[in-house]
Amino acid sequence: MALGSGLEANHVKPSVPNIRQVAEYAGVSVGTVSNVLNRPDLVAPSTRERVQAAIKELNFVRNDSARQLRAGRSRTLGLVVLDISNPFFTDVARGVEEIANHNGLAVIVCNSDDDTEKESSHLDLLNEMRVQGVLINPIEGSDKKIEMLREHGTPVVLFDRQAASEGECSVAVNDLLGGRQALTHLIDTGHQRVLFLSGPFHLRQVQERHEGAVAAVEASSTPLDLDVMTTPTPNVTTGRSAGDRIAAMPPSTRPTAVFCANDLLALGLLQALTHAGLQVPHDIAIVGYDDIDFAAAAAVPLSSVRQPRQQLGRTGAELLLDETTNPDHEHQQVTFEPELIVRRSSDLQRS
């Protein structure tokens, strides 16, 4: 007989210990072990210590999936964002995770890429996984899919988007006010040719930031031209492309200030203008939106409308868990106020 076959015959793969073996090892019932795992306050300290010692000695790991299946829900929350590469959504996710971890839950982050089919696929998967609830920054036209989740017993909270009715929870920022703050600042610093560098207008946030900017222009006694340049995706790459176009404009018609729909556009714009030899803010002032960490760290620190990003995530997760666990839950539509943070990119006095 070959040496190898003898060794294989004597090798016994260790079995995975189960809850019954833990009970036998500790000299208690299966129910007592279950209580130690799930309701330790019901078990006497000496017995609890004996069971915990058995768990450690046997390297027992609870099979949570079976328990979750019996309960009907997993110990997870779903978070669906438009663009996970945007630090704004990363910060929101950190806020959600903070609350989830405190409550013994995990967070599944799904990136829709502003694509309705991709978003729909993610929502179907989260529904199949029986998550406890879903936080979503929805794309326009998602209402039917979201209602389907609710019909299946999965609570849904909208974030960075105000609910259309009082029958659902949402947490958002007043983007109308944010847009107004940005344009009022540029008007007050003497600009008369301002460009709104936009993302796609099907995004509700973009619409409201533009509406706020228009409201500031209409309320001003100073004549002002507010033009719009639309980008397909509000990211650094499209911001750079827009910056190249703006830099190529004749100085007599080129905007003296640009209000960007988010900070990624503003950072790309800043790179392109600097590369073209234009000075910010002397030639063109820039104001962004979100106040991500990179805004203050830019080569020319970026003025931006600050959103409470992590607070959005924390509050949204708290609303979601309350709806999941509280039989007396009442829907809330929470709206935070933005704050304009002025830095060198729009303030000549700081240059």
C-alpha cells in the first residue's frame, strides 16, 4: 500500500460543532445554550460562564442564517446610492453604518450608477435577501419598485430626497436654500455673469439647487446673467471637460463665477482652469456643493455649500430602524439646513 493512501485513511476531517454538542459539553440543555446566545440575562452567571467556556473550547460559531430565516428577516440593512465614488455618499454610508453597528446589524451598499435597471436589480436582490429595511437615494421613476418593497413588508426610507407624501420617511437637505446661498454670495461679491455647472436635470437635487440659484437672481436688485452648462455625470472628469470649454471662451463673454452642482464638478473645473492659466478666484470664482473633505484640501480651497453628510446617514438609519421595530412608528420627513462655507475659491480677500 502506498504511503499516501495510508495517511489519507487515518486523516479525519474535524466536524463543525453544533449547539447540541455545546450543550452536552457544558452539561446543560439546548435551550440554555440558546438563551446564553440570545438572552443571556435569563441565565444564571455560573451557568452562563460554563456555556461560554464550552463555546470557546469547541470553537463554536453560531449559524445565524438559520435563525434569521426563522425570524423572517436578516440582520442587514440595504443602502442604495447613486455613485459610490462620490465621497458625499461614502460619508452618508459611514453614518448609516454607525447606527447599524450599534444595533448589531450590517449594511449592504449598492451602487445604482444613476441607472434605473441597475437600481431595480439591486432592489430585487435586497428584497430576496429579506433585509430589515432599505435606505435609498432614488432615481426618478423608482416609485413603483419602492412600493413593491413596502408591500413585501420591507420599510424604505428616502435620503437626500424629500418624500412626496407624509406616508413615508425621508431625510434630506434644503437644496433650494443651498442654491440660493451660493448665488447670493456670488452676487454680493460683485459677479454679474454666473454659470450654473449642472449635472443631469432629472436628478431632483440638481433641479432644486438650480431653482434656488434662480430665486437668488430674481430677488437681487443687481442685473445678473445666469447661464447653465449641463454635464451628463457630475464628476471630476466632466468638470474638467467643462473647464476646458469655459477657458476657451472669449474673456468678454466668459463667466466670472461658476456655481457647481457638486464638489466633484468644482474640483475638475478648478483643475482645468488652473491648467489653462486662469487664476481662481481672480479670473473666475468657484462655489461647489456638499463640502466633501477634498474641498478644503484643494490647491485653491473650495467654497462649498455644506451638507451634514454623516448626519443624513445616521438619521435615515434611525428612522428606518424605528419603522422596523416600533409598532407606534410615525413617519417623519426630516430636512436639514445647508451652510455656505466661504474659502479662497470665491473670496478675493482670502487670496
